[in-house]
Amino acid sequence: MAKTNFFGITDTGKVRTNNEDTFIAKRVLNNRFIAACVIDGVGGYEGGEVAARLAHDAIIDTLKSSPSDDIIALLLKAFEAANERIFKERQANKDNEKMACVLTLALADVANNKFYYAHVGDTRLYLYRDSLVKVSRDQSFVGFLEDSGRLTEEAAMRHPKRNEINKALGFDAQIISKDYIETGESPFLPGDLLLLCSDGLTDMINNNAITTILVANTSLEEKGKALINAANDAGGKDNITAVLVWNDKSPMKHEATKPLTAAKVEPVSNTELKNTSPSITVKVDKKSGSSVPALIFLCILLFAATVWLAYKTFWAKEAKPESQPSSSQPISVTKKERNVAEQSLLDSLNSNARIVYLADSTGPQQIVISDSLIIQTDSVHIVGNGSTLRSDSLFKGPSFLISSSCNYVLLDSITFENFDVGLLLEKEVLHLRNVQFINCRVPIQYQVLFPNNTLLNGRITDTIFRKTGSK
């Protein structure tokens, strides 16, 4: 189905004889949202198709309900309905007792520049904004290795256990929970593009190939077909599905305002001061009878200015301490040294990478922060995988200072310890996933900057973080 700003397509591929994939691409909830969903059925020749169809219908039925303010709760409700229908079919039909499905569902709110998502399994959600960012995490062993940087993308695509998943819908009647289903929300800015796809696409072509297709000056329908063709040209070993959603609003353009600069004052030598008389202009009223009083006043001012300049020059010379360095001599400034791990993290942030990993091949890191790390990139996903950022004993500032130039920052599986202020924000762009603050006086501080002497109207809205447990 082709629309101006969303499109979905599925293909059997070159090897399979049936298609266990299905998708959703339609407007829902009184046309407020675009629903985009990719469903990949598993569990046998017919079982996968049945599971995918049951999940598809359950999601459509759930999204027919009236709009809810809690979109994440609505997504979980849709997953719960899908899980229940598949599980009941497994119980009723022994031929399909192994069937299940994996899926990714996104609701795009173009009017308000946001999208919400829920995910289970190894279907994927990508956001393209300047570069391709993988939003969802594969719930599989190989996916974990790839997301944590232990496997390259190419190595993960060739891994023999690539398609072994840890989570799916239909395994158990009570399996649905916020801990089991990955959920989240993110800005969806004008010009952004969402891609939801099954592993039949990402097992065949890499991120560079996908990006090349997405940035082409073509319609969404042409992009979708090009993705299918590229996967088939690479072998087409599985069913291939792709759904695209585009925020087609015009990107906002801001004119750069030239900053005010102080007038440059050239230094004047003592010789120039002695040989230069101040230029004073006196306006004489042409209607007055004589200009003699004005000339006398001018002479007095000229004499006083000469005496003042001579005095000032002499005093400055006498008052200058002999030990004071000349203004032409450079002043030595000691640059603060960071530890190796801290500097490596800073370099990664300054490289404008979209995903930054804290854990290395040895596992989670303990990084001591001696000075604030400023995040200025448009979008960044910092993956800790259990790493801890700990404040240096002499440092009292925030670990991260998230500047107003950012539009999306996701901190994932990180512990912040012993900071006076854990995180300092200049804009509401922060998303947390499995983040913990230990012994932090102020975990998160939001800084609002206004011009001086400005009348303000509006309100401070609540930012809600859900508590998922404690250690």
C-alpha cells in the first residue's frame, strides 16, 4: 500500500515457498498516528503464517480503540492481545504447538514529531536522520554480541546462530511485561525516516547498502522495492519485509544570528600619545554674538587633556611591577589530563558517532570521570552494558552535560556513582533504559535558560521515568 509518507511491502524471497512475514502500514486512532509493524512468524511451515496472521489481527483490533494518553501502555496491550491469541491457538491445535512470532510495532505521531515503539525478537526498527541508527535491540545471543561491539555487523550476518531468538510472542500465556517487551519513544523530526524490517532484509544486506537506498531521491514505494530487490540479489534466503514511515514536514531552518563583537582597540605607543592631541569638536551657535568664550574654553580643555595623558603615561610606567610578565609573553595554562578510559569516551562522543559503547572485549568498564563530558551531537545512543561511571573524588560537576544542540540522547544500561549532579540537561531530549544512580545528590538536573528581562508564559511539564526495580 502506497501513501505519501508511509509504505509497506513483503516478499517471499528466493528460497522459501511460503511467506511467514506480514506487516501493517496504516493510519490509526482517529488518524492521529501512523501504525507501522513488521511481524515474522516462526514455528513450522504453516504455524509461522498462522501466528503472524493472529498477531496482525490482534494489533489491528487493539488499535481500533479510542486514543489513549499512555501510548506505551497501548502498545503493550496490543502485544498482550497478540500473545494471548497465539497461545490459545497453540493450546487448541497440536499441529501448531511450536508456533510463535517476533515483531516490531511503531506509532508515529507526525503532527507532534514523536514516535513510540514496542519490540520483541529480531525484527528491527531503524531511524534515519543524517545517518542510520538502530533503535531496537535484537533479543538473541548473536544480536547481543553485535550490539555490545563484540561482533562486527558482517561477522554477525554470517554467524551460524544468527536466527536463534531469546524472546517471542506465544510462548506463554503470562509472558507479557515491560521487562519482556522492549519499549521506548523518541523525537521524530521533520525529514526523519523510520524503517521497520524483518531479518530477511538485514541478514542479506548491511547498513551501508540500506543507507544508500534510503538516501536516494526516490519515493517510499521505490525505496521499499529497492530494499526487497537488494536482499533478493544477495540471495533472498528468507522472507523479506520492510515498512517505511517519513516525517514529510519541512525541516525547520534557523538563520544564524551574527554575534555582537566589541570594537577592536589598537594599542597606542607612548610616542604617539605625546605627539597626538585629542580631537575635540565644539559646536558654536551661529546665532550667538561672539565665539571668543568658546575658543577660551577649548584651550582650557586641550591643556587639561595634555596634562592628564602625560600623568597617566608616567604613572602606568612607575606602577608596573618588575616581576609582571610583558603582555606580549604567552601565559602558561595547564591542561587538565583525563584518564585513558575517560579520554576514549570523550573521543567517541566528539567523533559524532551515533552509537557509543562503553563495554570492551573484557566486559563492563569502571570509568572515573574527572570533568564533565559535553554531548553536542544531534543524536547518540550510549550503550553501557553494565558499565559504571564514577566521579573523581575532587570533581563536583555533572558526568554528562547534554547541550541544547542535541535532539535525542539514549543512555542504556549505565550506573552513575558518587556525582553531585548525575546529568545536566539543557533540553528535554533524554531517554533512559536500565539506568541507575548511586549516591548522587541530584541524579538529573534540568537547566532552563531564558534571556534577561523576558516576559514568560507557559508551564513546566512532568517528565515521567518508570521504576523497573533496584539492585
